[in-house]
Amino acid sequence: MVHLSLRQEESQRTISRNLYGHFSEHLGRCIYEGLWVGEDSPIPNTDGIRNDVLEALRKVSVPVLRWPGGCFADEYHWKDGIGPKEGRPRMINNNWGGVEENNHFGTHEFLRLCELIGAEPYISGNVGSGTVHEMQQWVEYMTFDGTSPMADWRKANGREEPWKLKYFGIGNENWGCGGNMRPAYYADLYRHYATYVRNYSGNEVYKIACGASEHDYHWTEVLMREAGRFMQGLSLHYYTIPTGNWHDKGRATGFDASEWFSTLKKTLFMEELIVKHSAIMDQYDPDKKVGLLVDEWGTWYNVEPGTNPGFLYQQNTMRDALVAGINLNIFHQHCDRVTMANIAQIVNVLQALILTEGEQMLLTPTYHVFDMYKVHQDNTLLALEFDNPTYTFGEEEIPQLSASASMDSQGNIHISVCNLSHDTSAELQCNLGDLVRTQVTGRMLCGDALDAHNTFAEPHQVQPVRYEGARLEQGLLSFALPAASVVVITLT
Ligand code: AHR
């Protein structure tokens, strides 16, 4: 029996809804087919954006959506993506499969998508191959209210009112696909570009600098030292790769218990990364004014056999559900520094929430975790303390449980728990202390195999069920989790 205790924290930290953010790149079938089908498509759509995906995204409460990349962002020239579609220039998507990009999905289409799903836009600007002037004009085009060359052009393209744009990234992975820069050079470029990203007409831009890859602590050190005072956010990218080998990352399905274990172990490394990057940020920014934005995270496997290797299309199983649940619990625990996170990616790419095949669509186990966990958005973090049992595999050990808890504005309590073990259930008893409530409900996600997943033939193999396994008696909440499961309990 695992004994937990729950209490309010003195510091009253808030779990920003933006920890539930998403990422959409011009990569494979994410934008084209996954989101955008065009106004003339036989697939039902609103202004070119497919209705089934819109409905699913509305249900899961997407707070913020990042676009147009990723690596694509540093080759993207926004002026190619506005105006009449027939006249938009074409380009090669050099990063992702070398396919032709017709620029039919551009600034207006992206911002319309955000409006339709109620998400804040987060746009990544081009530092790698774009100019300062181009970046300045993009922000002017989107946000200037009144008469200006860019605002007039926007109006001529059918949008009278400026958009509100808060989140703007100054480049992406500039240590790699965004220009192979060294940190001091990028820090100077960041300062240079950021100077011309203006606050027009009352719109205040939250400027995000390109942060480190994984455990590149030197990058964070240099960026915070040289440019920390010019930024509001600093990013961090970390992907879970089961084998740790970029050339053979492991399969999305058909894996064994050993790969299940290594995947979850590698996911838990997110905790160490956040702690260590935060410690560096604390030295330069003790008041935590600069947010750490984990704006790319998720699983990265070998692509599905027979698919374009540049399209990063992979299936999504119960293992991905666990990866999502663990990462979200980690982000909650660090919500004073981690103010946004964006899973990669929203549709048809990497750890997708949604997969499509022509007119068909399915929701993945990862989608269901986001749906179950959305009750935490904007809540106050609660302290949940327990002695975590050990999950042993061969010579290696990790904690068996991942958990977090929060209280919403009505005083309801939400507890999310993941059982990482592939073969051992867990019994838990939580002392609610002063936080006693009278009713308990819950939802559970588990599968009949470690790689249980949804297919277009059987789209509901893995979906949340009502959780009946919790009892509330004399201030104690008792519940049990099957192996390889995710549970979210609500106390009212
Ligand atoms: O998400 C896929 C790619 O991963 C992104 O384009 C890039 O930023 C990262 O390397």
C-alpha cells in the first residue's frame, strides 16, 4: 500500500494552462491534410480547416498553438503565405522530405485556426535565413492598428482588425537546423532581432529566445548571461527516444517490456533537465521573470514502415499515454519556472494527439490523456507527498508512480496518477488532511497490451472509461491502479 498525503502549498503556485500547449509544423501531413484541407475539399471544413479535427481540438482545450516550425520556421518567409492562394510562390520543404510547399496555409489561415479553437497563437520567426526587417514587418502586419504599409496590406488581404499576438519566438533550434550557431553569436543575434519586434497598438509581445537542446547547460548559461534581460521566455527541447540512438530510435508498436521501461526512464529525465536548467536561470533571474518553455517534447520513434521518412509519422500507444502523463505531472511540479510546454506535434507527426487518413480521423491515447488532465489547467498546485515504490527491470530502477494534484477555482481537487510498471498494479491510500471532500469520480485509461492503440479500423480500442475504483472514507481516499495505466480522480 502506498500512503500519500495531500496539502496546500504556502506558495500557491498556478499550473498555467499553457503547459497544455501544442505545436503544428509544416512537416509531413500535420498542416496539409491534418489541419488544412482547403475550402473546396470534400472533407467537411470551416474556411479550409477540417471540421472533425476542429471539434476534437475544441474538446481538449488547446490553450496555445505554436507554428510554423520547428526547423521549417527558419526557412519560412511569411510574405509567401499571404494574398490570393493562386499567386503564392511555391518552395521546397528542405527539412522535411524535400516536398513542395504551396504556401496555401499561411498567416491568415493559422490565425483563423487559432480563433476557431480558442487558442493563443505562438509564432516562430525566422532568424536562420530571414532578415530583421522581415521579422519586424511580420509583427507589424499582424498587430498594427491604423494606417501603416503592413497594416494596409493586411486589410487588402481581407483582415481589417489587427490580431492579438502575444507569443513570438526569435528563431528555433539555432544551435542546429536554425543556423548551427554558437551560443554567444545567437545571443547577440537574439538581442538584435528582438529589438525590432515591436509592441504596436497596445499589443505586448512575449519574446522567446531559442533555448537549449536537452542537457546543453552551457547554452542556457550563455543565453541567460548575455541576453536574459531582453527576453520573457527561453525554450528547451527534449524528445523521448526509446533506444537513445537517433539512427534506430525504436518502433512505435510491437516493442517489448524492456523498451517500455527504457522509454519511461528516458521520459523521467525531463525532471533532471528542468531542475538543472532552472538552477542556471535562477542565478540570473532569481525572481523567475523569464519562463522556461518546453516548446518541443514527446516521443520520437522510427517512422511507420512504408511512410516517407521525412514525414515523421508514427503510431501512438498506451506507452505514449504514460509519456504524456509523466511529462505533464513533471511540468506541474515546476510550474513556477515552466510556464509553457508544447507537445510535438498536434496531428500526424511524432507524438500526435490526432491521426488522419484521408477523410478518416482517430484520437490517440495521448489525446485522451490531454483530455483527462485538462481539469488541471490554471489550477493551484497542491503538495502530494509519498514514498514512491520502485519499478525494477533487470538491473535498472525507476519510481513506479508519477502523480500530481491541483485545486480548481471551485475548490474541487484533481489528482492524476500514472502507474509506470508494465506488470504490477498499485494500491494507494491518500490522507486528504484539511482537503476532505464528499464525492469522488474519476476516469481511467489502460489497454489490453503495452502497445494498445487505435487504428482507423478500430478507432476506440483505447479510450477513457469511468473509474469506479476509488473510495472515500473518513478523510482517506483509497484507490488502485492496474499496471500501465493513467487515472485522474476528482474530489468534489
Ligand atoms: O518536431 C520535429 C523537429 O524537431 C522540429 O522541427 C525541430 O525543432 C526539432 O528538431
